[in-house]
Amino acid sequence: MKTYKIAWLPGDGIGPEVTEEARKAVDAAGARHGFKVEWARYPFGATHYGRTGETLPDSALSEMALCDAMLLGAVGAPSIKPGILERGILLKLRFHFDQYVNLRPARSYEGVPCPIGGRVNSIVVRENTEDFYMGVGATAESGNIDAPFEAERGLYKVSGRLSAAFSSGCAAAAQVGVLTRPGVERVTRYAFKLAEERGEKEVTLASKANAVPILYGFLDEETRRVAGEFPGVSLKIQNVDALCYHLVRNPANYGVILCPNLFGDIVSDLLSGLTGGLGLGAGGNIGDKLSMFEPVHGSAPDIAGTGKANPLAAVLCAAMMLNHLGESEGARSVERALESYLAEGGAKKPVELGGSALCAEVGDAVVKKIG
């Protein structure tokens, strides 16, 4: 029996609740399909930071590197200043392990009410290490910005200085977006290969070169160049605002959507809203080293401990993780169980979807159907 070692970072808020149900689904799929999982739990998050002042030590990164994948709950709490845990844990993991694709599927399910008609089966391929998430920027009360910056990615290291002087002396802030040819190349190839696997003939790129011509003009040209390697799949470049408009009107027209980091974050949440809510929004951070799977809904501290959390996004993350590990039969068994559960509808659905079933009850109902 093959054994996988999975790093489990349950995190904050509802993170421990929903990932526990995902773990149950993974274990059930393993028992059915002949593999097992050893779970390595990590405590990092708001409670750990409040007690120790530590976000994510390098020693933990070294341990995680020996794992086959990671399941992450969510990080963030009202007691901690925004950005500390997100940058100190989530982004640190993404950047350290060079998880250059953030994969966010969105599809309609029978039994799940959607705000618009039509069926949706889209997937956002979001570049995950560049754009405005580089962390390059500074603020100044005096109107004079002068700050060093440096960043390290799997592809390169970058260092320099950000300098600007405003004549009025007003307080100001500046943040820089960065794209590189190898960064655009690899995520574009991933998107086009995914389109081929899905049997699709088109990839849509979300851009905004008319208003941000230097950054996103570069994106358009580099994407066009790589798209030429895939004669069976065409490229459609669409301004992100127009894309959002058409997604709401005709979501079934879109399959693989390729996005720079910032736009991908926004477009994927829009799609979650069109397909039943963030409680069904799964995400995978994919790279050539350790890949990490996390629901996109955040820690939701307002409902933590009430049982009202919807664990289905985490369960879908479990299926994505199994597929990534090569356990495609196990992944599909989890997906089929979730589809069957949702199709039954009624009061057994999660609270978020209009039912009365609490988090553990939802997880148990899905696990019973795994086979």
C-alpha cells in the first residue's frame, strides 16, 4: 500500500473544522483505493503567533519540503493586523516552494442554487508569484519615497530601490507590479496544456493593457508568443472588466481563464459567486516542488465554532490534492460522492446552501458515499 506524507496546517477560524472533514474524505478514499496518508500537523496561525510572535520558521519549511503535498485551512484573525499572517505564512509558502500556479475551478452542481441561469465549468489559472503581489513598495508621510526592495522567486532574485518625490509633500504610497518572461511563459504553458487535457479550443487571458500598457502589454505579447506553441488552442485576450461583465451574462462560454495574480484573485471569487458561494471554492497552489491545497473562503472567524462552516470547498481541495498525487480514482470517488450528496438537496445541505446540516454532518454524509 502506497503511503503519502501530507503536511496539514489547519490554521485559524473555521480552518481546523473544514480541513478535518477534508482529511476524513482523503482517508476514506485511501481505504477504498489502496493508499494511506500520514498527516503531519503544523500549528502556525493566529494563536501560535499571539503566543510566540512566530509566523512560519525556516525549520518548518525544511520539514514540509519532505512531504508529498500540503492541506491548508486558512490564516487570519481579527486580533492580528491584516497582512502579518497572510504574508508571513500563506505568501511565504507560495514563494518559498515556487508555487507558480494558483488553480481555482468553478462549476455548477445539481442541487446548488445559482444566481444566474446556465451551467458553469470554468477554471482560473492564476499566476501566483509575480504581478502586484511581489511586495515591492513603500509609503511616506513626507511625500518622499525612498526604500530598498528585494524579492526572491524560484526563477530569480531581484533587488533595487524605489524612489519618488511628490512636489506637494503629501503623504503617498507606491507599489510596483513585476512580470518576467519566464514567469509568464510557464503559467501560459500550464494553461494551454490544461485546455488540451479538458478538450477545449480556447484560453482566455484577463488583461488590461489599454490602461496599464507597460506591465500588461508585456503580458499580452509574451502570452501570444507562447500560445503559438499550441496550434490546436486559440488565445483570446480580454480586458478584465469586460471579462467580468461577460462572465455574469454568459458564464458557460468560458473554460480555461488565464490571469495575472491580482486579476485571478478577483475573477475566481466572482466565479465562486456564480456557482453557489465560496463554500464550494477550492484552490491549489501548484509548483514543481511542494504543492499546497486550500479553500479560498478564508478563516471566517464570525462563524468559527458554530458548526455553520461549509466544508465542501475543503473536500474539493482534497480531491484536487489526490489528483495531483496521481490518485485519480480516489480523487474521482471524492468528487462523485460530493456530487451525489449535493444532488439530494433538502435539509441535509450545509447551512450556507440553505440546509441545516452542520460542518461535521456534511463531511460524514460525503464520506459515506465514497466508494
